[in-house]
Amino acid sequence: MTLTQYGRMAEKHWREYLPKKVQDLQSKGLLQEALMEAEEKTKDDLLQTQQDFQNQGMTAQQAHDSAWEIVRERYVLLPPEQQ
């Protein structure tokens, strides 16, 4: 399967800021699977969080922007590894 924008963003970020994680996943043959999982979780969580925000009265754009700020930190833009 081909990664979409979230998976590609995760891969770029992980390779730059989490090289040990990437190396470990690659050595186990699990990198693609982990990226697909991050992508799917991002999509699902983003939709749910966005809906929750819209139910609270935000516009669609406000809800999307706010949801993205929260969700991206969970699966895509993970904290850098300690040096």
C-alpha cells in the first residue's frame, strides 16, 4: 500500500527526529506497517476530534485546524529522541 500525506509526513519526521526508532523498525521489517498504522490512527482520530469540536460549535475549518494541532502530536510528529 502507498502512504498518503500523513504517512509520508510521519516518515519524514521520524527519519529526521527518531532515527533509532526508524532503524529498529526497519531491522524488524515493520517500518511500513508502523507508518500505515500512524496514518490510519491519524485519519480516524482527526475525523472524530473534528466532529467533537463541530458539535461544540466550531466551524468546520476551526474544528479541522484545532483537531489537527492535537492529533498530529499523537501519531505523526512524535517527540524527538534523546541524544
